Amino acid sequence: MEKATEELIKETAKDIFFKQGNLHATTQDIADAAGVNRSLLNYYFRSRDLLFEQVYNEAVQSKRSQLDEALDADLPFREKVERFIDVYLRDMRKYPFKEAFLISEINHKDFVLKNKKKSAKLISFLDEIAAEMKKGTIRTMDPMHFLVNLFSMLSYPIIMSPLYQQLFNLSHTRYENFIDERKDIILQSIFI
């Protein structure tokens, strides 16, 4: 029962912070949405910041595990990139405000990566990128630029979706279709 209540609180907080984008929600807001009293929330997490940190770290770890799995797949490079794009976009759609939170945290606090260990899968993927450049399947550049470009092409349209929907007068459904088209556009942009 206790574990179920703790998970309910965490899932509710993820929904409020990363789906709804209410990064300033109070412990009372979260407790009300979870259907528990605030003292129970404080019993499990002691403070809003600790809850927020735990929820964020779990969401990042989940995404990292999924991306590592995509990068570790025994697939040709292009299919691996396609899988990476699928995983990244699925997570961004599930939690569209998670990246905005990260940007906010980096710019407004003494941000320190708590997990300084680099992903071995990501380092290996940088080597694969370099090998593909030598083969001529993608443009030659520093592999880090390739990866930053890929992340940018994936995350920026979702982070900026309210602005783009308004700018281009797109309904939510039409914008979702636009995001669906991103995979092919990205692949066309990075492969020669």
C-alpha cells in the first residue's frame, strides 16, 4: 500500500510538472491531484524540491535507458537513428515540458549533473557516427555536432509548440501531424 501511494504521488507529480507544464505546482496542488493529504506527501518526500528532483531523475533515467537500448541495438546505422528518433519523440510527447524544466534549472540554479558518468552507449554511438562519416552516408563534422543537431531537430519543435501552433495557426491535431512528419524530415536532413 505504501509503495502504491508513493508511486501515485510520483506519477501525479510527473503529470503536473512534465505533461501539464506546471513547474511551480505546490505540494498542496500535487496532493490534491493525487487525492492524498499534504502531510502524506511530505512523509514520503519531505519537500516539493526533493519530490521534484526524484521525479525528474527517474524520468531522465527512464529516457536514458530507452535511448541506450536504441543505441545498443544490433541494427544498421540508419535504422538505429530511426529507432533513436522514435524513442526520443515518444518521450517528448509524453512529457513535453520536461526539457523546459531542464533549461530552467540550468539557467536559474547552480546546476550540477548529479550523474556525471557518461553513457558508454552514447560514447560508442559517437564512434559509429564518425565511421558513418568516413563511409560518406552522413556529412563530415565533429560527431558531437551531429548529435547536438539531432537533439535540436527533435526537441526544439516540441518545446516551442505553443508558439508554432499560434504562428502557423495550427490546431493541436495538425501540429501533432507536423511532429509526425519530423522523423522523415530529420532523416532527409542528416543522410546524404
